[in-house]
Amino acid sequence: MRKPLDPGSMIGASWTLKDLLGSGATSFVYRAVRRNGSEAALKIMHADLALDPVVAASFVKQGYLANQVRHSSVVGVFDDGVTPDGVPYLAMEVVHGTTLEHLLESGRVFTAEEAVRIAVDLLRALEALHAADLAHRNLNPREVLLTPGGEIKIIDFDSAKGKEPFTLAAASLPPPSLRPSYMPPDFARGVRLAGASADLWAVGAILFRMITGRAVNTGASESEKVLTAMLIPPPPVRDLAPDAPRWLVEIIDRALAPEPGERWADARSMRVALETRQAEHVERLRIKAPPIPPTASHDPHGLELGEAWEGAWESAWDRALRPAPRAPCPPPPRPEALVPPSWVPPTVESARPARRGSPRLYAALALIVAVAALGGLLWYLRTGRPRGGTSGPTLHVFLLELPA
Ligand SMILES: Nc1ncnc2c1ncn2[C@@H]1O[C@H](COP(=O)(O)OP(=O)(O)O)[C@@H](O)[C@H]1O
Ligand SMILES: [Mg+2]
């Protein structure tokens, strides 16, 4: 049974442990303060793992892989050392925040916008990693820290690899921290593939989790999850999150496509797709309230303009109502007395504004009314004025004088 060290423990002459920040399959991570007052996150390897000198050496080597890129979203390692018991540790910047895993486990629901922002930041960091021929290969919500300022930080390069391909099957022992819930099928099957592809799949799986609330590869145990990863294609996002924007669903489905050739080619193309489609979506929301239409009389091409605008109104509403909101639109506030007992809240369909008549129809109606009014006036003038010296016709007189 592994036990964390107590707060106040000294690591060599320099470091005093303050509190436990977290733990993983390889280590405990503490906030520690140096003699000179500076702060660090000390990642101290589990003592039982450190008994193997090869594993202990690879712990330090893996940690320093993060330093191959200098990126604000990648937590670098600034020092290493050995505890008095001979256990290796790494010293890193302390990230004041929480893991994405913790937020998800505590029931935090992410809006599509938030999920996209996190994915975009992850992909930016991956662009830098992959450009340096480095792949994280175990990207999952436990290795993503979120700061209160909205930054994301990728940690834990235990499973990272450089240029050479690496597979679970090829590894001498499966790294225990690999999370099959976020593992692509080809990786689980042991197909030799470049790690960058696994990272992109993992971003798709993280998005999947944020949008649907569940992991892609499920199972009662870790090995069952590996089997799921190998054999069962991810369920379509649309089935689990029917309200998610269609464009986002398509991007996630593509990231998780069973065939590697059908997935995003690289981090940049996936990021650009997310940013572009989201910007289009925001633009569509912006035109939800269309402008006041120009009237036919103000424009020589009024009728055509009017019809074109009417089309715009229709499509703006169509867009505003698609995808259907979670609940039907609430009825407009009305005084109780005015609401007939049979009144039922409008559904989304019935809440749509009635289709407007065309300007041509309005013109025809106006003409009919004008002709009727003129006819009435002529008839009145022809049938004579009221007798009896009244100063003008009243409605009463007018009705009395109707011909028999
Ligand atoms: N630099 C850091 N700042 C703050 N917390 C950290 C930092 N690094 C790790 N942690 C915490 O420690 C946990 C374990 O770290 P990790 O590097 O993933 O260890 P392992 O390799 O054992 O999985 C993380 O999930 C996180 O909660
Ligand atoms: Mg970890």
C-alpha cells in the first residue's frame, strides 16, 4: 500500500513538502517550498517502482521530454533529484488549478463553447509537441490541468515518445498510467503507429466526454476498456447528445473514426475546423434578429428586395430554431385573465412566426379596400344627402337612407 509523505517532510536539504497536489500510477506530487522561498511541484516516484534502476532512470528521462517544447500549455521540468531513500523526483512549476478529470467527476457540465475552447488549446499545444516530433500518447482529463484564469496545462510525459513508433503491445510492460478510456482502437490492438495520431484521437475522446458526459471506451475494468477500445466502435455523439451543435458532433465523430485514414490529418486541421465552425455558428446566432426590412416604396426594386429579405427572415428563424432547444419555448408572459382556458403553450413549430404575406398580396388588399371605399363614397353622393338640414351625414342617417 503506497502512502504519501507527511507535510513538513524534508527532501534533501532544500525542499520542504507542504501539501499533496495529486497522485498517479507512477508518483505522488506535492507542493514544496525551497530554502530560498521558491515553490515547486515535486513529483516523487513511487518507492516500489524505483527499485528497478531502469524504470527509475526512465522516470527522469521521460519527465524531461516535456522540455523539448517551450509552450505555455506544457508544464516543463526545471530540476530533478533523489530523496534520502534513493527515490527519484522531478521539480516542476506548480499549476494552481484543478484537473479536467476532477471537474468532470464532480458533475461539471461543459457548454459546447467551453469544450471547444479547451480542445482548441489542447490542439495548439499538440501542434507544438508534434512539430518537435514528440507525442504525449496518454492525453486524458487527468493529465490536463485547468487554471482559474482559463489556461490549460498538459502534464505527465511518462508515456510520451519521440520519433519512433510505440505501441502498448511493444512496451515491455503496459505503462499502468495509460488510460484505455481515451485510447484509439489501433493503439489498443498494438498496431504500430505514430503517437501523434493517438493524441488527436484523445482530444476527440476528451471532447466526447465533455459533450456526452461519458467516456468513449467503457468497461468494468481497465482490461475490459482495452477490449472495448479494440473491438467496439465509439457510439455516434448525436445519439448521446442530441442537442449538441451538428458541426461539433461531426468534428468529434471524425476524430474518433475507426479507420485512421478517416480521422483528422493533424492537430492544426482539427483546430482550424473547430475554430472556423464555431465562428460561423456565432455569426449565425448574431443574425438571429434580422434587421427592419426595406419597404417597396423606398426602393425601385422594392418587391424583389422585399422577397429576398423575407427569405433571409425565414432562414434566420430556421437557423435560430435548429437544433431544437432542450425544452419547448416558454409562452410569452400574458396576464392570467387574457389567457383562455384552452390555451396551450406553443411548441417550437407553433412558436414560429406565421409566414408573412408577400408585398404583392398587401398591395392587392390595399387596392381592394381603396376601390370599396371609393364605390361607397360615389354611391353615397349619388343617392343624395340627408334631408332635414343637418350639417352633415351621420352614420345613423346613412344607414336609414339605404335603398329599400
Ligand atoms: N505541476 C503540477 N502542478 C499541480 N498539480 C500537479 C502538477 N503535476 C501533477 N499534479 C497533480 O498530480 C497528479 C499526478 O501527476 P502525474 O504527473 O499525472 O503523475 P503520474 O505520472 O503518477 O500519473 C495530477 O493528476 C495532478 O493532480
Ligand atoms: Mg498521470
